Amino acid sequence: MSGALGVVKVNFVREIESGKRTLLAVVKVLPASEDLEQEVADAMAAQQRGYYLPDEDERLREVFASYLDIRSALRELLAEMEPLVDEGRGLDVDERLRVFIVGYCAACLLVRSGSYIIRIADGKNVVAEKLDEAEPRYGIPRKSFTEIYRLQSSVQRMWKFYSAWCFYDEYRARIRAMADDEQVGELVAILKREEPFMEKRRREFVGQRFRYRLHSFLRRNKSGYENTMFHLLAIGGRTVSELRDPTKGLVRSPKRVPGKPLQAIREFLKPGDILVTRHRDALTNVFLPGYWPHAALYVGEREGGNVVEAKKDGVLLRELAETLSVDEFVVMRAEVGEDVLETVVSRALSHVGKLFDFSFDFRQAARMACTAVIYRSWHGQGGIEFSLTETSGKLCLPAEKLIDQALGSGLFKVVGFFGEGCGEVSLGEEAARKFKR
């Protein structure tokens, strides 16, 4: 095996494992049709009445906000699979099928989750208008539902999904034979459960007025893995540019703190330091409150990494360079004893391996969002007390509130900062001044 191919194989394994963990977390919170009976009943009542009651409104917002979180994660996952299509040309069929399984599973969940939202609003203008309202408490922009409905009912996207379904059908026996595969076996089980729904969608696609155009499209795009993967990625928004915040109008640039600042902060960090980060133009910024949306905990040099961080693929020990693949960051440090820091780090490491919490329910600890790692590692240690706040209808601790409460306690200080236009990391008092400014 050539060195280049070996690197590709390692990258495949890492990306497929990351994708699998994301999908397993999504499946745990994705509602089934019967789980939305109350919201459907609310919608019928609101349509008949002509408006939503406050409690009905709250239930609808919670479902819609949760769907938007899941949708963003699935679209990001599809975009992350994009480079693997080109990289995988030297690999065998099963290795390439693993990429397809991850991508197709994400596309299935994306289509199914969207269909549930549309079902609630189908034929009900009162519901559609309510979902199109901006709701700052839940981080929902205006006209969100209209855009989702447009994409979900797009004939072109139906063609692409149908093409992927045909590819799955052709390789169904081989995919099912991978049920015990260490990398994707759990996803094969999910796809098997999804088959009835996807078969129903396939029949709906074929039965529509564009039957001949669909047949013509498939004849022109017949073949295989590359085209099929292209279609899958296009379902969720194929290019990374579609995942960027359209309100920012920024040019593309690598999301990585340059080498010199990265090395400077690596030498400065201490176990227990809190890293709060920001991608200036990430799509998820639209749905998260405040300027700073993400946090992680530095735990010192260890085998496998030095930062405990929860992202959509779960709570993992990651390399600092991965955590700081961002545009801006701030470092907060508490002046406490070594025994406290050891406990904080031990607590953080105890959560490694958990899936991501797309429901953002900080009252449970089986799954965790990014700031939940900080909350459960630091709360009650060295006099630190964090309070959960109701945000977007959830009891949680957004990164902005985390910063406010940490600095407000008088026990944490800003000791590092890297922001827009900075050529190097600011440390100590200079960092605190720049952060305030």
C-alpha cells in the first residue's frame, strides 16, 4: 500500500467514524411521526381558530428549533463527506460503500425530518405563517419554513434522492451484509428501518407528473458511485459555501488560527482553561444566541489529544489544532488550586465518548452539548457555580452566558484572545482589554 493511499485510508476511517457518531446522536432525538400527534392536533385547532394559542405556539417553536439544529448538523455532515468522494477512487468497493452509507443515511434522515415539519403545516396557512415568523428566543430567522419547503419539494432534489435510492437498491444485499461491520454496521441497521419510509417517498416521486423527466434524468446520470454521491451531497447543500452564513458576505478563507499564534497559545495554556471560539460565517451562528457560540476545555497533553470538546460527532478528546480551526477565540482561566484543576480535568475526561445532545437538555448527562462539558466539569469546583438559563425554550448554558457567569463570579479571568485582524495572540491584561473592546 502506497503512503498516499495509506493516508487516504486513515482519513476515511476517521471521517466515517465521525459521521457515524453524528448520525447516532441525531437518531436519538429525531421524532417519529406518532411523536408529533400533539403538534398536528395543535395545527388543526389553530387553522380552524385562525391563530395559535401561547402554549401551542411554544410547542411548535420547540419542535421547529430542534429540527433546525438537526438539519444544520446533517447538512454539515454531507458537506464533510464531499472530499471523500474524490479521495476514495483508489479504495475498494466496500470502503467506498461505507462513504455512501454515511451519506445516504444522512440524506434519509434529512428528508424524513423535513417531511414531518411539512406534514404539520400541510394545507394550513396559519401554521406556515407562524413557522415563517422570526422568533429571536429560539434563534429562528424569518421565512425559515418557506426556504425549507422550497428545498424539500424541489423536483431536482427529488431526482437526486431517487437516484441515490436506486443505487442503494442495487447494492442493498451487499450493504445489508455489512450489518456487522465495525465502522458502519449500526448505520446499516438504521437504513433498514428507514426503508419503508424511503420506499413510500420513492413511489410518491415516481407517481408525480415528472415521471418521464425523471426517467430521462436517470438515463443521463446513470452510473455510479461518483454521480450518486454527488446527488447525495447536493440534497443537503453540496458545497461548503452553502453552509456559510449568507448574511456575512465573507470570502472563503481557511478556518484555522495561523501557525505562530497557535504555537504561542499551545505553550501558554494550562489544564482547566476554558476555550470559547467562533467561526465568523458558520451557518450554525444563525441559530445560536450571542456572538460566541462554542466552548471546549483544555486538559493538557494526553494520548489522543489535549482538549475535551463536544461537537456533532460527540464528546471526544481532540487536538488543539482542531479545536482552534476557527476565526476567533478567547481563553478564560480560574485561579484555583491544583487539586481543583485535577478534579475538573478528571470530570471532563469522564465524559469522553458520549454522543452529542441535539436536544440541548442540560438536566441529563447521557449526551452532551459543548458548554455542558464545561458546566459538568467546573460546576461546584473551587467555588464556581453556573446557573442554567432558559434559552430557545431549553434549560441550558449558552457560551455567552457561560462567559458572563464565569467572569461575573470574579474567579475567572480572560488570559488569552485572538480576534479579527489580529496577527498574534494577546495574553494576560492585554487579552482582557482586547476582549472587552
